[in-house]
Amino acid sequence: MPPAGDVSGASWPRRLPPQVKIVAAVATILVIVLTPPRPPWVFLGYALILAAVVQSSGVGWRTVFSRMRVEVPFVAFAVLLPFIATGPEVTLGPLELSEPGLWAAWNILIKATLGIVVSILLAATTEAPDLVVGLQRLHVPDILVQILAAMVRYVSVVTGEWQRMSRARAARGFHGHGPRSWPVLARSLGTLFIRSYERGERVHLAMLSRGYTGRLPAAGTAAATSADWSVALVLPLTVLAVAALSWWVAR
Amino acid sequence: MTAVEVRDLTYAYPDGTVALQGVDLAVADGERVAVLGPNGAGKTTLMLHLNGLIEAQSGWVAVNGRRVGPATVAAVRHEVGLVFQDPDDQLFMPTVRADVAFGPMNAGLPESEVAARVAAALDLVGMTDVADRAPHHLSLGQRRRVAIATVLAMDPAVLVLDEPSSNLDPAARREVADTLLQLGRSTIMVTHDLSYALQLCPRAVILSEGRIVADGPTRELLADAALLAEHRLELPYGFDPALTDRVGFGANRPAPDESADQQRRQ
Ligand SMILES: Nc1ncnc2c1ncn2[C@@H]1O[C@H](COP(=O)(O)OP(=O)(O)O)[C@@H](O)[C@H]1O
Ligand SMILES: [Mg+2]
């Protein structure tokens, strides 16, 4: 069962306790989201800061770019906005585009992109069970933590089952292309649901039999020191400084 | 002292399937007992009771003299270590080390003690080298030994294993056997692998259709061809339990092929 993030080696963000990273990531995303879309150069500042973090984190640009594919639905939505929004129009070649629509699209695109990069950084440097432990340490309500812990258990179970089933299909000459494969894929999905549910139950039993009481033990993650906090908070504080600067310049 | 005692245990699954119908079993401290039986006999169901994962519908289970019930179940889970048939059910953490640490951490042990337990357990099963690898990248034999380590790290008084030899190649099968033989604690081994039972457990019981139908020295049970046939148990082709006497089967010694090897070398 694969872990949620690939964690190998130990660069500086990987060594930080999970709760510190969660706070830093959430704070950074908050600042980004709350920044007004104008002036646009602030976001260039944010992007440069994040690029520096990616570069030094050992996560690798390829990982970051390949995981950014989750952003595609946002992009599709944002591209539509200049066409459907109303208000003053600008002419761009043959196109008549709504100016507020363009700004709204820019707003969504840039914030989604930067926010996703921050999330990717967190996910790629923190193992899923550690994320859960981090949330526990931050006193997130138990019920939420338990739901997440269950997801940690099931996500790897489901992906593992799906891999096994795909392999079994492929081994008997099945190609998953075109509408003709859809009935097979649909039935596989049904089977996947039942199989994963049952395996998840067995995994849960095995956890209970090792004394699991609903809280994941904090495996190998020491409590955060003030040094950890000061390292992790550099990111949100720098981003905040850039935001303050832009506000001061635009005043 | 009795490590595990089961009295008149019955259990039916919610869909009405009767899995156990009056099981009686007592296992002494330090004893190794094989629970033999065909598929569907109720072996796994019985095993889940020993750890309080299933609550007895009637009858009871006691571990070290303490009845298993809602009040004692937490303590019992630290005394009885269950190794599941499929290691993929047991291993779910991203690394072997984290997985082996899971039980001791649930017990609330301090971190240094957890680390020591993990190291000792991995050493016992010979899996120290893979401590930092992901369980799903290991071979089945390795995963099974890691699964055993996850339980050993909790230092249980009783070890319960479900089909520990299933799907293993002969070398992996022997390595798991070597591991189990050197542990020297009360062990209940559920299996339909009769030669494995003979090698590892001096005593065996036969569970059939939810009842214990035979209980005695493993060698004697296996010599009773009529009894085995009646309960859908079969010895491997060409296997004669009487011939295994000379090479130390069933005794608390390393696997026979190894001791023979050593004698030859000396
Ligand atoms: N979750 C379940 N729901 C319904 N019936 C079950 C369930 N698990 C096992 N059984 C049934 O209970 C009986 C005993 O099963 P089990 O204890 O798994 O046998 P064994 O491990 O000896 O092969 C079988 O008839 C089996 O079909
Ligand atoms: Mg079974």
C-alpha cells in the first residue's frame, strides 16, 4: 500500500514536525487567497518565494508539475470567465473579452496555482499518517481527525486493489480504451468498492488487535521546538511581507 | 497456568452462517498448539475471538485467567498478538519501521523503548535490513515476517497465527518456521498445512464445522488416516509422519533440513 507522499531521504521540510508544516502551509495559503488580484506583481513575488522553497526542499520540479494536473478543472473554469462575465469589454484580436472577467480569471488561476504548489509541497514532504498526527497535535476535533485517519487507511487500500485489478485485466488482454471497455470498467468499479470495503474492514481489525483506539500514534515525530517553528514560519512571514509591501506601494 | 481458555464458544455471522458451535480449548503457558481444519471450519472466526475482535455470543474466552469482555479487551489486545493470514491486511504504514512501531506506540510506551522494541522484533525475524522500506515493496515471505514482527514488538504472552505458511515458497516457509521455533512463547497456529503443524506444534486440535473434534499429540492425529479423511485434511503426497521421528519434527528444535545440514558439515 503506497503512502500518500513519496518520502525518501530527509531534506529540511521532511524533518520538520507535521503540525508546524500544516500551520505554515495554511497560513501561506490564507495570505495568498486574501491578496487582492491587483497589483499583479505581488503574485510574481509569491511565485519567486515558492520557487525558492521548491528548489531547496528536494521535492523536484517534475513532481510539482505532474501533480499540478489536479488544477485542470480550475483552469477550464477560469478560461470561460472572460467570455461569460459582463461589464466593460476589451478587444483582443478577434475576441471581445469582459475586463472584470479577465481579472476574475487571473484571480482564480494565480491563487489556485500558488495554493496548489503549497499543498504539493506539504504533501510531498509529509507522510499521510504524520499529517493526521499533526492535526491531532493542533487539537483539530477528534471526529475530523478520525475521518482523515480512515481516509489514510482506505486511500492506500483502494489504490492497491485497483492496481491489482488492472493488472489482472491487462494480463488477460484487456485494453482500457474506447466505449467498448466501459462496461468492464464499470463492473470493475463495483467490485473495487466491495473489495476495498472488505479489505478496509480487515485492516481495521488488524489495527484494533494491535491496540488501536482511534488515535494514530505519533510515529517518530518529536514535539515541535521553537527552532522548528521559526524555520517553518519563514515562508508565511515572507509572503506576508511581500503582501504588506504591495499594499504600502499601492496606497 | 492456562494462557488461553475457550469454553463452549458459539458464534453465528450476521447473515446467519454458523461459524462456531461450542468450541472448548485450553492452551497452557509456553505450549504450541496447531488448530487444524478444512476451509470454512471456523478457524479464523475462532482466532478473532481470542483478541476480542469478535465478542462471544455465548460461552467465553479467558486470557491468563481474565475473561475477555468490553472491560478487559484493551488489556487482552496487548497480551494476545494476532498475525493475520494476509500480511497486506496487517501492514498499512508507509515504512516497515513505522508499522512495527504502531503496536508499542498504541501501548503508550516512551519513544526510546519503542525504538528498542522495534529493533529487537525486526532482528528476531531477520528483517532489520528492510526497516526503512515500504511494506508493499517486499516479497510475501518478507511481508509475513514483518507482520510477525509487528506483533512481537508488543511482547505478547500469546501469539496467534492464521495460516502462517500459506502461499510461501519452501525457503520462506522454513524461514518463518525458524522464526517461530525460537520464540518460545504460547503459540496457537491456525493451519491446514499438516506437515507444518507437525514441525512446529507438539499438540494439535482439529476444528471441523465449528467444533473441536480431536485433540492430541500432532503425530498421533496425523497418523489417523480415517480421522483426517473425515475432516477433509490431507497430508502432502508421499509424506509419512512416522518417518519424521528421527529428524526431530515436532520438537523444539530448528527445522530438520538445517540440523541435518549442520551434522553433515561437522
Ligand atoms: N464476514 C462473514 N460473514 C458471513 N459469513 C462468514 C464471514 N466470515 C466467515 N464466514 C463463514 O463462517 C464460516 C467460518 O469461516 P472462517 O472462520 O473464515 O473459516 P476458516 O478460517 O476455517 O476457513 C464459513 O462458513 C464462512 O463462510
Ligand atoms: Mg481462515
